[in-house]
Amino acid sequence: MDTAKSLVDKKGASGPFHVNNGQSPRGLNGLVVVAANGTCSGSNAFGSSTAPSSSGAHEMHHLQRGEEECNGSPAKRCRLRRRSESVKRNRPPFPWFGMDIGGSLVKLVYFEPVDITAEEEQEEVENLKSIRRYLTSNVAYGKTGVRDVHLELRNLTMCGRTGNLHFIRFPTQAMPRFIQMGRDKNFSSLHTTLCATGGGAYKFENDFRTISDLELLKLDELDCLIRGLLFIDRVGFNGHPECYYFQNPSDPHSCVKKPCNLDNPFPMLLVNIGSGVSILAVYSENDYKRVTGTSLGGGTFLGLCCLLTGCETFEEALEMASKGDSTNVDKLVKDIYGGDYGRFGLQGSAVASSFGHMMSKEKRDSISKEDLARATLITITNNIGSIARMCAVNEKIERVVFVGNFLRINTLSTKLLAYAMDFWSKGQLRALFLEHEGYFGAVGALMELLKTSEDL
């Protein structure tokens, strides 16, 4: 891994987001306040984004003296108190949400304040309390909604408030029920606009407006993805790094997961595996391009598994794949050559033809549903890894980061991607992964609600 300075140190960024969870935030020294128009702007010690003119030097001198004498406290405490009061006056009202409405899954992040004062609690309206209780007291919502408790970020400070960031997901097909719940809980009395990204922000826009009396602020999903990813990596995962890789990926017996820091991350190749796949070359937070993609992604894996095995859920498909043997389905190099193809370094165990054995009726009659699920997973993952490697070579980028909900609870694919990057690049490329996999778009949408400064 690179040992250069972190992104934040490099940019000198500051903002309203930091953690108080035992991990020192990297470079978040300043404060960004939410302005009255809903944006966040940098503020100096006097609550203005501009420096005082020379004609105000006399007044400045007296103001500085007043600060030094303020209740006998140092000037710094007075400045911090003024900033805190400014944030309190202008931050957006609760609840704070960010949504990413994808083709298969809806990802929702919710900031739960834990520093509510007695006065705030007394003034808090009942439906706001009801929403908070409902989201934080449950780990499941109906039959398909899930709060990923293990991903919760604790004691996170955003725009002057301390709280926990919760990560919730449910199938996109359940979106009508979610919209109806928003109406039943009278969400529009608290917010009239929700920040949302993903294709569903367009697809369901009219439903939100007509059923729940809510407007969606539609945000670009790739902008949100990158911004959310950089933010989560910067604040860390409850005192631990967000990023990890697999050491010794070519040896199944010694392959182990290792944490790492995504310091100085640019340039990076960002491979986002959702229903389909987008591959981005990212040169800075605001400078990136979509290199290519493929329609063969997580949605393909689940769709084919449903057809071939009769499974109903992603979890069920992965469980079946974990028990299967793909070599009963795929034709390998050794099935054609009798061993390795040494001239080009192709091992006999490499897949020569995905589902190649299925041309034989005898083979078809002998395989299990678990074999089919495993072969489907290997096929999709190998294709993604092959395309990602070619893009990295063409773009001359050595850092390849894989994200997306296809990788959720999917150790088979993460290890296979790590092996593919290492083997085919002869150790020059290392596959990197992130703990919060598919939630970065939703985090980016939440950040838009809080409207960070341009240099965060």
C-alpha cells in the first residue's frame, strides 16, 4: 500500500464531519457550518467567509480583546462557541436520511442523534419520535427490510450533532410499501424534500409526490458513490480502517483478510458491482470518468440462479453456491489439454469454457443445483475481474477498488477477485474492498442534505 499522506492531508480539507470513536479523524481540523440557504460554507472566527477590510481594523482589535476576556476564557473557546451556535441555528431539521434506490436494492442511511437535550426532547413532535423509535428499535422491517447492525457507525459527529449512522436495505420491489409508510407516518410534515440517488429516484419520483406529498432531490449516483466512499473511508469504521485486502490470495490455505488505509487514493479504478457493473477511473473527488461497464452483474447472478435452481433470494443463492462444485459444470483447461497449457501460463484448473460441460446430457443429469449456483457465481465474478484488469492496464492505474452489494456476505467472489487481480497481473495489481460495500451512494445523498463545503 502507498505510504503517502492521506487524501485529507493532501487537500487540507475541513468540514463538519468527524468521529469521536477512538480513531483520530485524518485532517478534519476546521468547521463547516450550514448556511441559512441550506448550504454549508467555510466560516472564520467571526462567522463570515470573507476577511475584514482594513477600515475595520480598529473594531477588530476591540473584538479580539473582548474574546480574550470573554468569561475569563481563551479566545479559542469563544470562537468555538460562536461556531457551534451558528451550526445549531442553521442545520437542517431532523430526520436526516440519504437514499440510493437501485435496480435490485434500496439502500437507506439514517443519522440517529444521541445528544438530544431535555429541551429538544420536550419540543420534539410525536411523529419524529415515532420514526426514530421504529428505525432504531428494529433490525428487521416486515419480511424483507434489514438494518445491518454490524455496519453501524457510532459516535459520529455531523454538522455539530453527535449520533449513530444506521444502514438499512430492502428490495426495490418493496418501494411502494415504503412510500405508503412515509404517508402513514406523515413524513411530509417534517420534510418536503428527500435526497435520493440511483435510477429509482427518477422511476419513483411521481409516486413520492402523489402518495407521500414528498419531492425527491435527484442526485447523480456516481457523484454520490465517490463522495460517500471517500467520506466513510476518511472517518473510519469505529476505530478501524474501512478498507481491506486479502494477503496471499493465490494460496487458499494462507489467504487472510488484512485491514489497510486508502491513503492518497488517486488515481483509482472503482468497480461498482450492483445489478450491473460500472467501472470508473477516478482522479480526484470531482474528476472521474466512466471507462466502461457490463450488464453481467449481481442482478444477472441472482436472476440466473432463480431460473436454474429455483432459489428466491440472494442469500439463498450464495448459500447454495457455497456448497457446490463448479468444475462439474465448467470445462477446464485440463479437460481440453489433459493438464496445464504451459506456453501461456494457463493452469489446468483455469476455466476454459463456463458451463462447457452442460453440452453433455450425461453431465447435465449428474449435477446438482448447488453446482449450478457455484458455476454461475464463478462465471459472473470471472467476467467482472477480467474486464476490471483490462481497464486498469489500459488506464495505467494500479489501485483497483471493488464495491457494491454483490459483494455483501460474498466471500467467494471477493477472494476470487483478489486472486484474479494478483495472478493475471503477476502481483502488480491488488484488489481492495470496503466494509460498507453498497451503501456509499446513500451516504453521498445524506451529505448533500447536509451540504458540505466544496473542499470536503
